[in-house]
Amino acid sequence: MKHYYLLALAVFAALLYSCGTVNPDKIETPSVSSQKFDPSKNAIEFDTEFRAAWVATVANIDWPTKGASESQQKSELRTLLRDVKAAGCNAIMLQVVSNADAIYPSELLPWSVLLTGKQGQDPGYDPLGFAVEEAHELGLEIHAWVNPLRIGSVNAERVSDHPMKTNPSWYQTYKNNYYWNPGLPQVREFLGRIVTEIVTNYDVDGVHIDDYFYPSGLKSDSDTWYDTNLYNLYADGRSLDEWRFSNIDEMIRIYQKVTHEAKPSAVFGVSPAGRIELTANLYADPRHWVEEGTIDYLTPQIYWDHNRGDFADFDTVLPQWLDIHGNIPLMPGLASYKYGTKNTKENFTDISEYLYQVNLCRKSGCPGNFWYNTTSIRKSEVKKYLGSSIYPEEVLTPSLSKTPKELTAPSVLVEGTKISWSEVQGADNYVVFKLTESSSASTVWKASIVKSGTFLSFEGVKGTNYIVLARSGAARSGYSEPVFLE
């Protein structure tokens, strides 16, 4: 088990941004202590783990319900976020650009069809702005999930000023779908501008993309993708494959660059296909991104169970990714949708498969996991299992940023058993920890979350030690001075 150790409260800020993992076998239940925490003598340990849920908006998969009104969409999202937190998750990846349209007012893309049933139609509110506010109120991180190159079906209706119509040389048609052509520098620059627009205008904690790179099968059907002229213009002696790989590499570099420029503390991560060979078929090279440092974390979609005895066995695929992730955090994506769904191919028959996979990730040093999708997480049996067997205690997300935002520590006031504090500039929410002695002979105390969210006071219990933390995403302040309620 990895801990954060605090030898004196004054040195906590220097240790804040290390990553820790939870112990999958031993979860301590805090108890009230009659002892007073002494920061000059006692150390603090606490757990961190990234527990993310993908919220798919494309085709109204997770949210919003097709045909829902503005008030219904807001109510649905509030309930969804509370269910996600009840399952033990502490972050969401909200799909904000799925088919070259947006769930926020954009100067670059039209309104998404999934909001009103008609592309380009204003839903009457700002869904992304609403989601950011609601997520932070619950103490959840929220990252903007963008599909890189997918524009969607050739049969879908599009507004007259859609960027693919005003820039017809920017896209390709492949198997009845449109895709942005990453071989064109103007396309890569445009995709970067979309990210800049999101991160500049919204207090998201990061940007996330999935595996929509060059379309699958292109290597064997290269004559159906017309980029010969671009290749001749930009190849510079490279083979066709090398050039296409370099286009995706450059797109990834731009995504990270503009994310960090717009908000230095925000992180950029990629979720490639679950097997490295499948990812390579899309001209995507995660090993190169790791070596170049152009991603802040890596989340392969390992959507298979263990004991399969084949090339897709979870026990086989995870070590392959561990072999290439270097010093970039590896947080595998897991298939919550494969349990309890009769129509799902290769359905998981035992819900304990999830505990096995999470435990293996923890033992392998992974600082967290992602779950696809939110609808399956919210099913009563899965939500209960995650919240009781896998995530029985709420924990902070580890800080994935190399340049985290700096916040001042809250200054607390105690009146009886009420603890209150004033707002900390730049903070999105606050966390109250209960401090519990690990043992009577130890100087190490465990910090366990008792409440997180947008609140400025807390009613404690007599005979208990508390500390308060201000937070902006994974960035956090130093602890407040410890409070012992007499």
C-alpha cells in the first residue's frame, strides 16, 4: 500500500502532488478518537485513486434522453452525477464533441443534434456549463471528452454552415461515414482550436480523446482514402504508413499543447483501442506519445475478461500496456457494460470479474481506472457492487498535472461542533477529512473523507479530529489547521 506521509503539517504542500494507490484488500473504517492530532509529532496518510466514468452523449447513449426538454435534461444529469458518485467514482469524462458538433455554444461547431433532435438548434441553455457546475458541486472532476476525427454518417443532416461544408477539402468519405483528414495541417490546427475554445471558456479539469483516428481497415483499403496529393506534398521522404502515423502524432502533440496553454493545470489523455495491434491499425502509436511526453495519461480500452486463454485475455493485454507506458500514468478502461446485458457479445457472467481486474491494476501500479459506460454503472447491482466491494471509501483523485494550480489553505473557524471557513480563491469545492489514529503506538494517522463538494461549513462530532482541504480538480491546497472538537 502506498501512502502520503506528512511528518509535519508544514511540509504537506511539498508532498501533495505525488500519486498514491489504494489497498484493495484492507479498508480501514475510521473511528472517533479522544486523542488530539499534533502536527508537530503526527503524520498523515491518505489514499488517492482515479475512478472515472465515461458519459457518452453520442446517439443519446448515457445522456440526455432523446426528446428530453431542458428541465428534463438538467434533472437527468443531476441524477446521473449523483449515481456515479454513489458508485464510488470521483471523475467523469463528458462527451462534448461526438460527431463534429457540440453540446456547448461554439463558434466553430454547430449545436449537437442529440440535444434537440436537430443539429444547430439552441437547446436554451449551456449543457457543458451546467455539467461543470454540477460536477464540481459534488466534488467530481469533469474532463471534456472529444472524438478526434469522426464527423458521422453520410446520411445525417447537417447545417449549411457546418465546417465540413465550408471546407470540403478537409474531410474524407470512408464506408458511408465522414472523417476529418489529419494529413491536412489546417485540419489539425482546427481540431486544436476546438480544444482551446473548450478549455478557455469552461473550468474543465482536462481534455480526453478516444480512438477515432484513421478509420479501421484503412491499411488494407488504402485506395478508398484519397490523400495521395497530400502525401506527395508533405511526406518528406517517409513511407505512406510513416507519414500517416506522423499526422496522428502531430494531432496528439497539438491537443496537449493547446490544453496546457489554455489551462496549465489541465491534463490531456488518450483512450486507444484495447490491444496495441488494433491501435496501430488506426495509425496511432501510443509508445511514441509516451516517449515524446505528448500525453499526460494513457487509458487503453481493455474490455475483455481474464481466463479466456487467447490474445485478448485481460491478463495478457494489461502487461503489454504496462510494458510501454513508461512514466506516464496507465489507467485502463474497463467494460462495465459487459455484465447483466443479455445482448452483449462475450458478456461477463460473474460480477466479481470487475474486482479481479481492478485488483490486478492496483497491484500493477495503475493509479486508477475508467468505466464504460455510465448507464451500465448506474444499474443497481453494478452500482452497489462498485460502491461496496471496489470503492467502499471516497478518495481524492491523484494529481496528474505537472503544473498543478496552487491554492491557499482554508482558514477554519470552530463554533461548538460547527466548522466553517471562507471561500478560497480559485477553489471549485472543498473536502473535510476525519483523522483517525492507525494504532495507539503509531504516529501515523489516516485521513478519510467524510464530505466533499461546494459547501462552507460542516457539523462535526465531538471527540473527533478534522482537517479541511480546498480543491480545484486534482489541484489542492495545503490542509487547514487541524481541528479537535472538544
